[in-house]
Amino acid sequence: MSSDFQHYSFRMPNIGFQNLPLNIYIVVFGTAIFVFILSLLFCCYLIRLRHQAHKELYAYKQVILKEKVKELNLHEVSTSLRR
């Protein structure tokens, strides 16, 4: 029995990229474009979020600065009134 199996060679055919059907190319290419567009959208969102955070931080610093200036002015006014 084992000698019968030696005469047959069961090999899978080699399937290269050249032999793939066109619809597989379209699916792979479409998936790649979809992932690329999603990553671009995510990067744009992160850049926008970072820009917004910088603007808010700048506005916060401006408010704090104005409050400090008011405190200094009030302090100067109160000391000049005491004289």
C-alpha cells in the first residue's frame, strides 16, 4: 500500500500575485485606501485638538495676567490712598 502512494505527488499549485482575480485586488486596494483615509482623519482631528488646546491655554494665561494686573493696580491705588 505504501508503495502506491509514492507514485502520486500531491502538490498545491503555486498562486502568485499574477494569478489572483481582479476582485481580490479591488478589495485589498479599497481596504488600504479606507484605512489610509481613516488615519488621515484621525491625524487631522488630533492636530485640530492640539491647536484648540493651545488657544485655550493662551486665553487662560491672558485672563490670569489681567487679574494679576488688576490686583497690582488695586494694591497701588489702596497704598496711594493711605498716604
